[in-house]
Amino acid sequence: MLMALFSALCWACFDFLRKQLAQQFSAPLMSIMFSLLVLPGYLIYWAWLEAPLPDAAYFIPGTVSGLLAALGSVCFIRGLAVGKIAVMLPLLSITPVVSGAFAWAWLGEPLGEAELVALAAITLGSFILQGGRLSMAERGTGYMLVTALCWGMCIVFDKQALEFGSVSFHLIFLTLSVVLINSIVFRPELPIKSILSFKWQWGCAAFVFSFAVLGQLIALQQLQPGVMEAIKRAIGIISAAILGVYFYKETLKRHQWFSIFVILAGTLSLY
């Protein structure tokens, strides 16, 4: 659980740093750049551990996980490009439910009653905190629903793949999958001079991102995927809301503050 909390906090920091860079760079470029920046570190980590290659059984769930992660990334970028953010982002609140239900069906890992209540509270609270708007007629809704399904199922295949391979190898495999597919689909230009002018922001964001993914995979080996996804989503959305209040002078309504309380209560009940 402590590793899951560490990973969730790293994700929250990464989201904050990524928001700064998003003012200067496109989403496809950032997706590819972050993967390229963390890949050398993952290769060094794998070599340092002298981890062996995975069993043959790894490559089916590992490949499915990589494809789902990349497809989710593509659809997320497409959805934000054509739809309203206020309508798009709340749809991602369902990822813990998707992960929990799919892990139950695919891996035979059921959730306890208390965990089911916690996931429901976190999902509902996150949806309301992010605006609580839902319109199936909104452009981009289909993309975001596919994103939620892909990212929700991806973490389940991550756990299955880790039964046959090391965390260090899976980090490399996932990262390469995202780089290759996003590069083929988007083909963004790399403005080297602009990137170098923000080198410290890129470096800090990539550093935090690398530990967010590493911590998530380590914690996932001991947790039900729905629980891991719920902790990640809860800490991320609360951190984003608080940072928005103090750094961007955003205001939260009374029901949104109540949603934060609900999310915190649901998260604490998982520990």
C-alpha cells in the first residue's frame, strides 16, 4: 500500500509538471518525449538488476498491455483534440471500476465489500469533482470511453504479465510500445531548440514519471488492479484540485469540497 501511495503521489506531481509543459508543447509530442526520456533509465535499471528475459508466456499479456496502453494514449489525445475537456476528463473516473471488474472476471481476483464501496465512492467523487458533466453527444466522447476501457484493462494485463517477467523488463516493453505506436500515428516534429529551452522542466517531469510507473508496477504485484487504479485516481484528482486552488487561483464549489472528503474517505478505507 505504501508503494501504491508513493506511485500515486508521483503521478500527481507528474500531472502538475506536465500541465506546465502542455502550455508550450502538443500532447502527442509530450507522450513520445516522456517515453524516450525514461527509456534509457529503464534499460540501465534492467541491466543493473541483471534481470533475465521473461518466459514465453509473458509476451501475450505483455503485448496486449502495450497495445492497450498505446491505444488509450492515442484515443486520449484524439478526444482532447476534438471535445471539451470539461466533458472528456470526468469519463476517466470509471477506470477503477473497469480495472476492478475486469480483474475479477479475467484473473479471478474479487473485491471485498469494503473495497467495492470504496471504489464506488472514489469513482463518484472523482466524477463530481471534475465537473460531473456527461454528454454522449459531445464530440470526442467515444475516444474518451475507449481510453477509459483501455487504461482500465491495461493494468490487469500488466499484473498478468508480471507473473512471467520482471518489472524492469516490462517497463522497457511498455515504453517501447507507446513510442512506436504513437510515433507511427502522430509523427510529431521534435523542435529541439524549444525542448532544450525547457530542459529542466522536461527532466524533472520525466524523473517523476519514471518512478510513478515503476512504483505502480511494484505495488500492482500485491494489489487488486482496481484498488491500485482507485488509489492512483484518487490521489491524482485531489492533488490536481488543491494545486489548482493554490497555484492557479481556481475556485471549488461546496459540493466539490465535499467530493474531496468522499474521495479521501474512500481512499483511507482501502488501507
